Amino acid sequence: MSKSKHVRVVVRTRPSAELADHMVKFTPDRKAVHIHIPKSIEGGFINNQQEDWDFRFDNLLHNASQEAVYDECVNSVMKGLLDGYNGTIMAYGQTGAGKTFTMTGASENYKHRGLIPRSISQVFREINDRPQLSYTARISYIEIYNEQMVDLLGTIPEVVKGDGGLNVVEDQNGTAQIKGLTVRVANTEEEALSYLFEGETTRSIAEHQLNRNSSRSHCIFTIWLESRSRVESSEKVLYSKLNLVDLAGSERLSKTQTTGVSLREAMYINKSLTFLEQVIIALADKKRGHIPYRQSKLTNVLRDALGGNCNTLMIANIRCEREYIEETISTLRFATRMMCVTNTPELNVQYDPVALIKKYEREIRELKQELSMHDTLSNRSHVQHEPFTEPQRLELQKQVKNFLENEDEELEIVSLRQVKEIFHQMRVLYKTLEQENEDWQRIHKNSIAGTSAKEEPHDTAQQGQRTSDDREDGVGDLEGNGFGVGLAPIVGRGAGGLAGGIGGVRAKDKHRKSRVSLQTSPYTVRQDAEDDDARSETMPDGATSTYRHMEMLAPADLSGLLPLPGQGGATAAAHNKSLAPPPSRAEEFEAFKRGRGADMSRILAENKTILKDKRRIAKESAESVNELKKRIDALKESIDRKRAGRGIGAEVQSGDEIIIDEEEYVFLNSLKRLKEEYRTQFDSLRSVRADIEYCSRLVDQCRQKLMTEFEQWYEAQYGGQIPEDGSDGQVEDMMDIGEKFDRLQMARMSQEDPDSLPFYNARKNSVRKTQKPYIFAIQKLLMPTKAGL
């Protein structure tokens, strides 16, 4: 994969019931497209308009499913990603051609998910299948909106004006990096999908004539992988990334009829796509020396995907209807130029410095062992290859001194390390002798410069001052030479002084023993203290105060001890009560909800009531929508029967218009009215379902907070004792009908399609995060109750 290879291009057609078969033809091998546009009569007799176009690509997917597109486009790139090669998959095409559906898919349906969710699933599936390697997956998601890069996973996902947005910089290797980009670690598939759905909620979309949900920005979802071996202690670390790019669609303003903000967005989109095409044209020309990557942020970010170190694949989305045939030709021309771009994928390997140090230490240790074996076989076992120790340096220093003093002395050279150490010791001896010589010369100069007549009075005064200071600040008597060295005074050197010192030591030791015995038996301590009172007259004051301190201990110091003789009654009863098992947690939980947890229990009940009402409204709305759908279907059947039973002579044509009777006209008006009512009811149902999701989250939060407060209160009241019923202490709150339905639905999905659980869980969590609060009980939920914890 290190050889140069061209960018693979796959064409995908959007399914349509109005396919222009007479204008768009596909070859049987599904790799070529032929387009024929007849010359218009308005061009006159001499008309040089081109009629036929032929394009050939790596593959063509017509009416293909999402799974077929993934198998064709992503498998080869994914294999290289896990082996340490970068990859890029981008979707290009006109607006409304199905680029976003190809890359992201329908988030409400697991089977219609796009390339990005499927790539995430395969990445974590491959990671689990390779236990010998340690992988770290990271996720980033950005969009380029009006030439401003926005971090969709940042704390504030909005377009930052001025110079405060994300910028593209180059590292020391010339690779483009985004400064300030948020890269989050994803440990599971569900966590990675949550990041995807979180970014999708903040993307810029708008509506125009050709697309109700048109992407107004270029989005780049990146999976960063880091892998290293768990089996081998290798210092090699493989880094790779997969860019999944959803380009905004090119627009013709004459067809989209956009104005205002949408017009400005369309201008930026077409401008960036034009710069992208200029880069591709420059890469296709081998004689071009400069590639204009820096003209736009899109081309600057995708620099390694366009002529760099990456496996790149482009999906060209086209529409085969007659009215979009010109845009289809433009897209196929762009895809043909893209096939002329060549990339050179290379393995991204870096070396861990910590692992390298360990490797070098191991190699040095092995080389030393090998050298030691060689010395032993060569009768040179006394040769030392390790650094010299301090005793060995002293011994070598003596040998060097003997060598310098005695001409007949010789030094045996056994290793290069010994030679270096000998030179080092010679340097030390030289510096020592040089320093001694300088000191001797300085002392000699000072002795010659001074006079004995000036120094004698000065020395006498200094000696007298030193004697007085020693007498005032020194300890003990002065010796004969006039220095105080801490000798004890003669008065304190009697026999009693030494005995007193010994007694003080014994008193301290006795005090330590008494403190230890105090912790085991207070009665014995008190008895010992009474016996010691009789000996207090012969003990020093320090020892007596020590024993008195033992009797003045606070009652709190004896709280964990056995009761003294005669002190039963209330203390024993309290002790027996503390040993009694606490009541059942279920009973205490009911009492807690009526007492200290009444406020939180009331909030939980109110939220459950609101949730129940919302579900009832949703059920009624669903029934109403279903009823409207039945009525619409019945009206359509009546209209179809009316048109089928209408005779040839019964209808009167006027030009291109068909005149119908009054009954059919009434049916059509009723159908139009029912469709409008159906849309209104369906929007209302969708809004109520969103409210149900949010209410469910509030109920879960209230339940969790109530349980947390109860657990803390119960621990404070009864500690970690086992209840009377012998249960483990877990109190399970009763689930309502909606919660039971969610539990059953999750169990059913886990049995039918276990792989879809991370997808639905991530989607559910992202929907809950995006809902805005509308119940004031959340304010009480986030505040501590009056009971306190």
C-alpha cells in the first residue's frame, strides 16, 4: 500500500420513479455511464451542441442499498485504517442528490443508517476481534460554515466570529492540524455514536426548492486510532485516521431560488467547491509545482487526502431525472478529474520514547552479560565493566599516588573504564595539590604582612571578650583553657542528680505503659493510679503529673471501652439497642417518603402524572393520525375509481387542461384538507413524543435523587447493619407502564438484533440531551431539600 494509487470514484444514483432512461444509460458491467441529450430545435439548422457524454469509473451503484454501498466503498479503506494507514471517504454531488443520506443515513431506522454509523460499528468490532493489540479510539466532528470552522463537539458549538475560531496550522512534518479542536475518547460503540448524534443536532441546515433539509456546510467526521501490541514489548505505535466528509451540494440559484441568508450560504458553498476543483486540476497536472491548498479551509484540512498520505475514495451522488441532467453531467466531470489525482499511502509509525528507553536498557544489560561471558572464557574475569564504587575509587586513588611517588611502581591496565578512572583520579590529585599550594601562599603572605606588636593587644582583648561571653551564654563551668564545653555545674553533680535523671526516665517509661493499659482495661489503670499515689512522694513532679493526667481523661476517651463495675443500666441498654438489627429498608423507605423525602416524592409523583398525561395525549394523537390516514386512503381509492370509470366522451379537454365533474372536485378538496390536517396532527404527535422523552428523563432523575437521599439518610441512621428481613438493602421503585414498555422494547431488540442496541441507545440519549426543559420541577430537583443530607 506504499505505492502511488489514484483516487477511487464510485457513482451512486438516487432512486427515482421518473428516471430518464432515454437519456442516461448504464453499461452491463456497471462501470460506465452514457448520457445523450438531443439537440433542441431552437438551436437552428447549424447547431454544434454536444449530444453525447461517456464517463467511466471504478464502480456504479444504481438503486443500491446502504449495506451494498458500505461493502463496496468502506471495506478496503477500513482494513488499511486498522493497519495504520489513513483513509478518507467523501460524498460529492448536487443538492438533494443523497450525500447526507449516504454518509449519515436515517437516524430513526437502524437498517437505513449511513456509512459513518456503520464505520463506527466495524471499528469497534475489529478492535474486539484483535485482543493482542491495544487500541485507543478518538472522535472529532467539525463543520465549515461560510469559511468558518465550527467544532460540533465543543462546549459552545456556534460560529465564532473574528479571529477566535478554529485555525489550520502545520506541524513540524508539514501535516495540517486544526488548532483547538476537541477530540474525545470513545471507549464503546455507543459512546462514539452519541458523539455523532450530538454533532448532528448542531449542524447547519436549511430548506429550499430542491431539498427540505439541505446541508449548508461541509462536515468532516474523523475517527482517530492509536494501536500498540500487548503481546510484544514493542516501541512501535501505529497512528491512523479516517475522514468521513459530507460536502455541501452545489447549487444553481435559478433552480433553488434562495434569498437572504440562504443565498449567502450558497455563495460560500459554490466558492469552496470551486477552490476544491482548482486543487484537483492542479494535482492532475504533473507540470504544476504549486498546489493552492490554502485558498480555502476545506482544501487545507483535506490536504493529506488530496495527493497526500491517504487512501481516498469519492462517492459521486447524481440524480437521473430530466430536469437535473445538466447538474449530473457537471458532477460526473468533477468525478473524472478526481480519478486523475494520485495519493501515496504510507504506514504511520511512531516510536514511544519510554518503550525505547526500556529496549535500550535491556540491550545494554544483554551486551554486558555477553561481555562478561567472553571475559570469563578469556581468563579475564577480574575485569570490571560496571561503574566504580566509592571504595574502589579510593583504592585506585592509592595506586595512582604510589605510581606517582615511586618510579618502580607500575599500574596494570585491564579495561578502558579503568584507564578513564585513572585519568580522573590524576585530575583530582592535581586540583587538590594546586588548591593546597594556593592556600599556603595566601597564609604565607598574611604572616609576613602582619606585625606582632599590633596583634598582641588585639588578641588579649578578644580572649577576654570570649571568656565573658562563655560565662554568660555557655553551659556549665569553664575548663582550664577558657572554653565552655557544657560540663555540668559542681552543685548538680551529686548522687541525687544522676538518680533524679534516671527516675525521670523511668517515670516516662511508666507513663507510656500506663497509657497502653488504659486502652485495654480502665479499671486496672485506675487501680494502678491509686497504688502509684502512695509512691508519688518519692517520684519527681513530672512523674506525679503524668499519673494525675491519666485520671483526668475525658469520658469521650473511654467511650469505646467496657463499662466499669457498677455502671450498667442505661449504658448497657443503649449498647444492646445499638446492636439490634435495623428495620426493613422497604418499610423505612415508605416512611421516608412521608417524612423527610416528602418534597422529592411529591415532585416524582407530579412528573409521573405529567408523563402519564403526555402518553395519553400521544395515544390519542396517534389514533387520530391513523384515522386520518385511513380516510385519506379511502378518498384516494374513490378518486381512482372515479377516474377509472370516467368514459372517453364524458371529459372535455381544453388544451392541456382536463375538466372534471363536481363530485371529483369535492373529493380533491376533501383530500387536500385531510392532508393538511394530517400534517398538523403528525407534527403535534412528534412534539408530544419529544415531550415524553424529556419527561421520562425527569422521572429518572427524580427517582435517582430520591433513592440517593434515602440511602444517605438510612446510612446516617443505622449505619451498615443488616436489616431484619435479611435483604441486601436495595429498594426498587415501582415502574409505570411507559417504563415497562421501554424495558420490554429493549429486551425485544436485544433478542432480534443485538447489534442495533448501541445505535438506538445513542440516539435516545442524544434526543434527551437536545430537549429543552419546560417543567419547573427541575429547579426543585437540582436544589437540596429542606431536610438536608
